[in-house]
Amino acid sequence: MRAIWNSIADYIRECDKLLLFLCIAASGYGCIAVWSATKYIGTDRQVITQFVALLLGVVALVLISNVDYNRYKKLWPIIAAVCLIPVILTFFIGFAPAGTDDKAWLRLPGGLTFQPAELLKIAFIITFSIHLEKVGERLNNLKYLIPLCLHGAFPVVLVHFQGDDGTAMIFAVIMLLMLFAAGLKARYFIILAVAVLIAAPLIYFLVMNADQQARILSIFNLEDDLQGSDWQQWRGRIALANGGWFGKGLFKGPLTQIGDVPESYNDFIFVSIGEELGIVGCLICLLLLAFICIRILRIGAIAREKRGKLMCVGMFAMLFSQIIINLGMCLSITPVIGVPLPFFSAGGTSLACLYLGLGVIMSIYMHRNSRHMRLYD
């Protein structure tokens, strides 16, 4: 028994206690917000799933962080296969839950569901960082840059054909920020920006369907179609305005408690927080997320190898892009594309996989010195 307590004491001393505290605090806050936002449904299934995912995620974080992240260099083909195969399976046995139109989920026993793309994000961050480290200073040579771009484009295209363009966009941001951190020259980003501007009209008219076009147009005409594409964001704006500085109180949001804001416990959880806990509640949410992102970058700065630094940049890119896109959706700045708010939005898969990624970051922190020592032998 003493050995167990000594091991726990060892872990607490060696881990990044600040990052662990911030993540658990954000997740706990998210569980409370989900509980309040789903009270009108008459079942606690969503919050129970969220809480169980939090517990499993913390356990996974502890286990993964005790494994030296340098071992991934040899295991990356296995990691890639394990995370890629479930995504491929969605094209054959995947399904789209109510309220979505993309077959990006798999059914599990017991009525549970799993979204493999969330797990693929972590695998991509690991494999892409190893690829970038291997290329090293030759990054700006097209002979090596083109295979890197193909590596990065593969999950973007794969997830796009699932129908989940929000997640595909997250993969693209992760790739670009990791390339930037690895030292890709500015001229390539300028070329990409010009290409995107030229291709944008073609994508809009030839690739996007009518629903996607309507979501983009709704940003410029916020109340043009209140019974259609503008409905969710319109109700979200009203809910946020209801909150004021301190909100209406938990379980007391006029719109949240009757389900008048679609996905108020998922993609629009920030709106629920704003209505029930006000601007103060929203600021606490944003501060927790900001501190987590900053802490991950700090760990990257002290990592002993380049791949560790790049993994931290990748994890930061994943969180930061999801936060910005989700807030843009809730504030009617960007179209609604189904991107959840990390730690807060309901979704067991998203939360558990997020903690898997944090386990990698914690491993980088705990193995930041050339020699990793235990306090107790």
C-alpha cells in the first residue's frame, strides 16, 4: 500500500500540476454547464457520459504521460493504423446522429457512439511531428515539402468526404501551424493564401451545397432567414443578450431551459453559459481555455527535442482553432460548421480523446530532462 502512495506522490511531484488543474477545472465547469443545458430533456445521460469521459480521460492522461513520448518514433505506424482504420470504417458502417448530416460516427455496444476523427487528430499530431523532425532543415526543399503536404492533406480530404468539414478545417490549421513552427518560409504561405483567394469562388459555386452556401450568406444577412439557416445563431444571440453580467442562474436560462437554442449543450454551450452565468461566466470559461493553451506552448518551449516542441504546437493549434471557430459560431461571426468547444461541449469521444492528447503533452513535460528520475526507487 505504501508503494502505491509513493507512486502517486511521485507522479504529483513530477507532473505539470498547473496544466492538470486547469484541464480538470475546465472539464468540471463544462460538466456543470452540460448538466444545466440538458435539464429540460428530462435525463442526465449527457452529463453522466461527460463525467465518465472525464474520469476515463484523466486515467488515460496519467498512464500515457508515464510513457516516454520518444517511443512514438518507433511506434508511429501502429498509432497511425489504430487511429486511421476506425475513420475508414465510417464510410461503410458509419452513421449520422440526429441533427447532423455527416456519417462520421460508429455505433458501440450499450447505445454508445464514437467519432474516430477525434482520435485521428492526436495520431496526426504525433506522426506529423515525427515527419517534420525527420525532414529537419530540408523543409523548404520541394522534394521534402510535397510529401509533407500530402501527409497533411490526407486526413483533411478523408474527413471532408465523411461530410465533416469543420473537423477537416481543424486538421488543416494543425498542419499549417506545425509547418510554420518547423520553419517553413513565408513565401509558401503567401502562395497558399493567393491560391485560396482564387479558388474560393469556385469552391463556393461548384463544391458547396445549398445549405453550406446559406450558412455563409447568413453571416452577412444575420436576420434574412430566421426560420431557416439563421435560426440557431439568432436564438443564440438572444440567449447571450439575456445573460447580462451575471446571468439568470444555473437551470434558470429562459431559452436554455426550454431547448430553444439548438445544440445548446453541444456546439452552442458557450451561449448557455452566457445566458445562465453571464459575461462573468463566459470570461471564466475563456480564461481557463487561454491559460491551458499558453501552458501547452510553455511546455513546448522547454521540451528537449524538436518533435516534442512540434507536438505541443500541434495540440495548441487543435485547441486554439476549435475555440476560435466555436466562438465565431456562437457570436454569429462565422458559419455554423459543427465544431465543439474543447472541455465544455457535450461529447464523450471529444473529451476523452482530448485527454489522450494531453497525456502526450504531460509526457513531454515529465521527460523534458535528459534523465527522468523518480523520487522514490
